[in-house]
Amino acid sequence: MLVDSRPNEVVIALLKDKKLIELHKEPIGTKFSVGDIFLAKVKKIITGLNATFVDVGYERDGFLHYLDLGVKFKTFQKFTSRNLGGKLNTASLKNFKLEEEIDKSGSITDVLQSGNQILVQVAKEPISTKGPRLTTELTIAGRYMVLVPFSNKVSVSQKIESNEEKKRLKKLVQSIKPPGFGVIIRTVAEGKKVADLDADIKYLYKKWQTLFKQTKKGNPPYKVLGELGRTASLLRDVLNDDFVSILVNDEKLHDEIKDYITTISPDQAKIVGMYTGKIPLFQKFQIERQIKSSFGKSVTMRKSTYLVIEHTEAMHVIDVNSGKRVNSKQDQEANALEVNLIAAEEVARQLRLRDMGGIIVVDFIDMYNGENRKKLFEALKEFMADDKAKHHILPPSRFGLIEITRQRVRPELNIETKEGCPNCKGTGKIEASILLIDEIEQKLAKATNKSNDIILKTHPFVASYINKGWFKNQRKTWSKEFGCKLQVEEDTTYHLLQYRFFNKERKVITT
């Protein structure tokens, strides 16, 4: 993990085998994060939607649907009212009498009126023109567990497969949880000792006590309990034994992260390091290049295959293209399967990287063998297994389409992959120069279908890079990879990002 502290935001990059798999941006001073709990005021009730708008202090009111009240809403509301009225002197729920559950098919006007003060939790951050999505089913998340007030149920993550381990964890947690609380045991609790679980549950109960005290202060709307910062919450959710390094470029943030990891996983505190190099952190690890190459409309994969990603109003559409990837020793079906498996891995990465939500339709290359379609389906499920967002994948349709639904709780991450044109001095936009070599390679793959003797004409700077290079001779690499004779010529009349392919007769090759 790389944590890049900037003047207005903190950018977090998660890498696996040096490849960017997640990117998070946290504006400094953000007031509305998923998990934050507010004392808020009910504004306008919309009976037609069976929902209400709630003032949480954001420029647009939050949205609370009747189904997001939760069956224990009356009990939560009784707790809030009595606490605000000074009738409660303890945060303990041991002797707190539960109210009857609300009807799941009921009306919001049966339980709420305009002006009511309620405790709400941010379920989705403000996105576009919408305010935050809210819930009154409060939960407090920790490293190993999630604390659920007014419940006695102990449930275990479905990702823990061992029945023996499930029974062990349930028995341990039942013996240490505070009365009146339920617990959801997270996947990372697998194999942990009772001391680790007990420390986590005491930490969560302490946060509940803070919520109890803070609720009595001030007039709504105001935050009574804040979620951890994006960096800490990400570490809480993803940190495991596979992490080998966490680098931070800010001393204060480094100390905060190290203190937090010392609390949740003392043995891993040593992997937190302070980056002091002169080259910017993201530039040092080539993150900027990966960002530029991963967030465009076209995403190049290995072996010249690529994806085209379109975002419409209703859904995301991803098209898989084979480029020049054709193995003459394999038939069409085998080639299609190979390309589709490469694409499935990249699709899973793109969903996490961009935090794409809603409906995603992927148009894979047609395959006619049912066994191959099943292999693709199983592979995609495996590639998406590490994705923390709730998602559902449908088997391939007879048209070769795979439909995916994926939950998004934060605004989708959009990165500008174009930059100011050097010729028009920024009045227009061109493709990012950092991606030029990737683009030339992709077009060269197509050009070799028309000629094996190719001349590439380009700006002297680019020609020099391709012919001599800083790390390798790019011209020789391409000649060998595509089985062609390649010459690279300088042309001072070309602008920096202009290039053309010619055959040996000096006729332009269109790609």
C-alpha cells in the first residue's frame, strides 16, 4: 500500500505484484463518510416513495427509505428519545426493554413525523447531485467484528468455510459480547485467539459509549460518531498476512497509521515505512502511469488484447477485443477462451479500481463450447472473490454476454486521462503522452496484418526513445514480438504525439 499525502487530499494505492488493484481518494476534511453516525432531523416525508428526507448538515438532505429503518427502529428511537431527555444514565443495554418490531410492509408515516430527531448512519456517500443514503440500522465496525445494538444474534462470515471454526468463533463471542448486542464475525477473525477478539469487542463497546455521550450534545444535525479515515478503514478491512509493505510520504500520517496498526495487528507495525525519496512517491512506483493507462476508455491488456469501457446512464458496458492475439496453432474457440480469460482478470481489476457500481454488461468474444463458457464464468467468479463490494454474476447468455451487479457506496472514481495539447497550448485535449508508446504498440499490431516491412515516422523525441530508450531498445522488442522488420524515422514536421506507419513502398498504412 502506498499513501500519498497531498495538500487537498490523501490518495491511497493498493498494489498486488506491483500492479494497481485499488485506488482511493480522500479529500482532507471530508464530513460524510460511509459509517458516520449523525443525530439528524426528519424534514419532508414523501408518502409516494415511502421515504423521507433527513437533514444531516449536507447541502442536500439525506435519503431514508422505510425499508432502511430496520425492524428495531422503535427500540432505537426509544433509546434516542430517552437519551436526549436525560432519562438514561448508562450506555449498557442489559436491562433496556425492547419495543415491538415494525412491519416490513408498513408505511413511514406510521413511525416518523416531520421534525423528529433520529440517529442515522451513512450507507452511501453523496454521489453527483444526490445527498447521502441513510439507514437507522446502526452498526459499529471493528477489525474482527461488527457490533449490532439491540440484537442477540451472533453470525459468522460465509467466507469462513470450516464448520468447526464457525462453531468455535460463535462460542467464544457469545461468552464475551456485552448484553443486548449482536455480533457479526468478520472473515479476518478466522484462527484468532480469544484475547484478540475480546480486545476488539471492548474497543467497539467503547465507541458505543462515546456515541451515547455525544448524542446528548448540541442541536441536530451533527456527527455523534465518525468512521475511521479512509486510510485506516481500508487497512481495517483489507490488512492481512499477505501485506509486505505500507509506504507513507507524510510524517504525521505515517505515525497515525503505525499507531493504528500497532493497535489492530502489532506484528505488522514493522511493515509501515516513511518514504523520504526525492522522486514523488507515485512516480517512483510508476503509479501515475498505471492510473493513466487504466482509467481511459480503452484499456490495453497483455498480448495486445484490450477492453473498451463505456459508461451510459443506465449501465456500464465493457467490450472485449482480441487485437492481434491469434495463435495459429489453436482453433478459433481456443483463441477466444484464452483472450476471454485474460479479459476476465482485467474486468475484475477494473471494477475494483474504478469502484464501478450498478449493472455491468461484459461482451466477451463468442464461444460455442458450453464447457468453455462455464470455465470463463468460474474464472470470473474466482477473480472477483477478493472484491469486498457485494456483487452478483450471471452465467454467460447465449449471446456471450455476462451481466454483473455490483454495489457502490462511494462516488465512482473518474480520472482525466487526457492532457493539454502542446500545439494549441491547452485549449484542446489530447491523449495522455504517457500512454503514447502503448498506443503505438497497439496500432503496430494491426499494421503488421498488412505488411511485415514497416516504417514508423514520428517526432524526433519519440523516435529517439524508441530507437535508443532509457531501459530497453523498444524497436528491437517490437520487431521480435510482432515478427516484422521495423524502421523508426524522425520527422521534425510532426508534433510531439503524431506518428504514421508506412510500408516499404512508402505508402501510408491505415490502422
